[in-house]
Amino acid sequence: MNAVACVLALAGCSGVQSALDPAGGDALRIYWLTVIMTAGAILIFLVVTSLVLYAVFAPPERRAWLGSRRTIVYGGLAFPIVVLSMLLPYGLIVMRDTDAPVRGALPIEVIGEQYWWRVKYSAERGQPEFSTANEIVVPIGRPIAVSVTAADVIHSFWIPNFGGKIDMIPGRINRLNFTAERPGVYRGVCAEFCGDQHARMAFDVVAMEPVAFDAWRAAQAKPAAEPDLPLLVRGRELFRVGGCGSCHVVRGTDANGWFGPDLTHVGSRRTIGAGQFPNNIGTLAGWIANTQHIKPGVRMPSYGSFTGEDLRALAGYLESLK
């Protein structure tokens, strides 16, 4: 009964944020280690429970053998020694093969901040470096080398579908290696309490075909597009006079702030608020006007002084930055 319940529980844990739905080689090795350890634990539980029930309910003349020397040697010594001797080398092999650096890996730098993720792609293969936020795009089939650190407090970087978690410590660089083996969108989270909005600090990992990734990367490296509608031109002007450029950068404009996320291509991202809301004009306008109400404690103030028309123009401009 316990084994059936465990299997049903495991079957219900697939999805975009699940260590039991591996989408890479390292995650698959960890998954099978979990399955084998769980199966071993269930087997031991069933054996021990059966012996306890037999000792309690069997007639005295039939359970006398439970106290014999042979039972103690075989059950108390030989059985655990054999089981542990089999599991130990298997676990060491999994540890050896997991998170191994590979030559030619795509380097990505991720910095954890309260409460969002700064993502940097280094210059490589003729492509210039650029930054984005709260979204990591990777090609399938190519090893990824993620260097992580933190700008303020300790965070923890975890993509359940691709492997284990790793600490992000201010002043220290840690590294995580993985390879995405199937396309899709996978959710990553901060797994270390970092403040009031820790539970609302997530990001997307978008795994795509190499050709699509190359096209995405080339587009992200370009400066922001010029607005082509009067409403968007007004939105850009509001972005400038509202002081947004003192915290945010939009490449190709005079906005060169470094404190907040890079917004050069913010309209191309799936979500805003570190994975909290779908990215569209409505959510962008709500975020600008009521940031501290929606996500109290973030470093961005609320701009409730904008009129509805101004918010539509400003949000429309940001949404147009594809």
C-alpha cells in the first residue's frame, strides 16, 4: 500500500518545476538515484514491518527463530552491509558525473538580487555581450556553464528540471553545469530565504533549438527599436523625463542606469516581476503604478502619479521593446 502511494505521488510530480521531470542528463541521473534510494527504503520498510508484525502476532513456537544468532548475523549485519555497499559506489558515480564542466559550454552569468535575477551573456563567437533579466534562454544539446553570485544577500539558484541547486553568495562565484535535452519552458526559483519576497523570486529557463537560439541572441544584442507610433514616442519621453533611465538601461537611448533590470528588450520576455505576471501592457501598467502594493519590499518605487493615459503610453513603449 505504501509502495503504491509512493508511485502515485511520483507520477503526480511532473511539470515545468519538478525534479521528477528531468529535462537534462544531470537531472536524469539524480532522478534515478532518487528512485533507487526510494525503492530501497520501501523494501527495507516492508521487510522490517513484516518481521515486526510476525514477531507480534505469530504463535510463540513459530517466532523463536527471530532471536537466533543466524537471524542477527544475516538480518542485522549482512543485509545492511550488502545494501549500503551497493548504494555507496552508485551514489559516488552519480556525484562524479553530475555538474561536470565541459569544454565549449555556453557561459552565462546570473546575479541574484532582491528580488530578481540579472542575467549576462558574455561575448562569444562574434556575438557581443548583453544583459537581460529573469529569463535564461539556452540552446538544447549544448552544455551550459552558469556562474552565479549575489549582489546583496545569500540566494540559491535552482532549476529542478535540470539538476541540483547552488548557493549564490556575495563576493563569491559558484558554478553550475547542465545540458538541456528537450525544448520547453522550465521554472527556476530562489531556494534560500532572502527576504520578504523570497517566495516571489522566480525565473524562466527557455530551451530552444540552436538555430532559434542564435536568432534570439542576435536580436537581444541589438539596441532598442525606435518607436514608430505617436503613443510609443510619448511613452519613451515619459520614460526619460520620469527618471526611469537612472535605474534602468535601454541600449540605444540615453537611459544607462545599472541598478535595475536591463529593459532593452523587456517586451520579448514572458513575464514581469521575476516570474509573477504575464508580460503585457496591462500588467506593465499595473506594475509601474503599484509596484510596492503588488510586491512590497522591492527596490522600485510605485509611480502612482501617472495618469491612465500616461501609463498606457509608457507601458505600450516598454511592451514594444521586443
